[in-house]
Amino acid sequence: MGCPANDPELWGVIARICTMHFYEPHLGHGLKHDPFNAIVGPRPIGWVSSCSASGVLNLAPYSFFNAFNYVPPLIGFSSIGRKDSLNNIEATGEFVWNLVTRPLAEAMNRSCEAVPPEVDEFGLAGLTPEASRMVNVPRVAESPVSFECRCTQILQMQDLQGEKLDTWMVFGQVVGIHIDERLIVNGVYDTANAGHVLRGGGPADYFSVGPEQLFKIYRPASGARDLPK
């Protein structure tokens, strides 16, 4: 058996262990800012428009948002705390997701201001509500892509001990999609040139996507058979 002191691979493992920052989240991270959000990122932004039962419009960005199914298309976002969006969607069963692009980043940021429920964030952010086709909630007219959605589930999340958290997952089925035709090139949505804005970590970090970030890796044939065309 070889001497561990002469095993460079072993020492490489030891060196990596010694330079890794490890922490148990419930005991604190020991850093200036929680790294969790920065590691799970950059993330698409859930810019959600909704409407109260009395007709007051709401628009708010959510940091935890994604797509969860192809057919039917399902999306969801996490509301940490009972926000106006959650209350509105519970009351009406409808919402719209709007794509944040670089020209809309500042307006998106204004729409996250903490204001009373009777304040319309469309007006606050200087944005135009545009009537949807399948739901009664308007979309952001300035956004090049919007998903009209009907709520399928609202789940209150819980921890390992089964304790209910002040956090809700809101899922919706996409029933209508608006795409600026300039972003459809040869029948394919042009993600690289759409200018998507993504949420990073820290108190103010965002990222944008452009053609220079694009690279392609095709799945093995066996792994792609269930994907929709």
C-alpha cells in the first residue's frame, strides 16, 4: 500500500476540503451576505401581474420563478410572505407572467416597491396595462413576451419538521402566449437576442443574456425523445 504522503491525488482532495467553506444553514452562513441566492442563479424573474377582486391592478417581481412542465405548460413562483399577488390570485384564479428585458429592468425594480394594496404598480412604474385574450388580468404592453395563466395550485411550504412556513408556491397553467414577432427567427424563439434579465445574488446583482453567452450541446438521442417539438 502506498504512502498517503506521496499520493498527489489524495493531497488534492485534502486541499479541496481544506479550502471549502462549509456551513449548516440553520446555524448561519458566516458571510456578509447569504450565498444561497447567488449560487442558485442567475434565475429568471417572475414578473407577475394580477388583479384584485375589486379591480385593482398589481405588478410585482418574484426572485423564485421557473417553468415546471412542457405539456401542458406550467409555471410557478414562490411568494415569501402573503403578498398582494398571492391574495389576488387566490381571489381570481388568474395571473400573467411578463418577461423582463434590459430596457425594462428599472421599471421592474420600481414595481417591487412596498406599497399599500390599493396602489397600482403599473402606474407606479410608468408601464401600460394591455388587455389579455384568455384571462381578465392585463399584461405589460412594453414586455416582448407574456404568459396568460390560470392558477392550478397554491401550496404552503413546510420544513423538515412539518412546520408550515410563511411561503407559498403558486402554480399556473399557461393558456395564452404573446411573443413579439421580431423575436421569432426562422420559426425559433431567439432567446439570445431577446435580452432576458436574470436575478443574481447579493442585494443588487442582475445578469442579462446576449448572443455572446450562447453555446450549444445537443442531448443524446435517447435523452431527447420525450421533448416536445
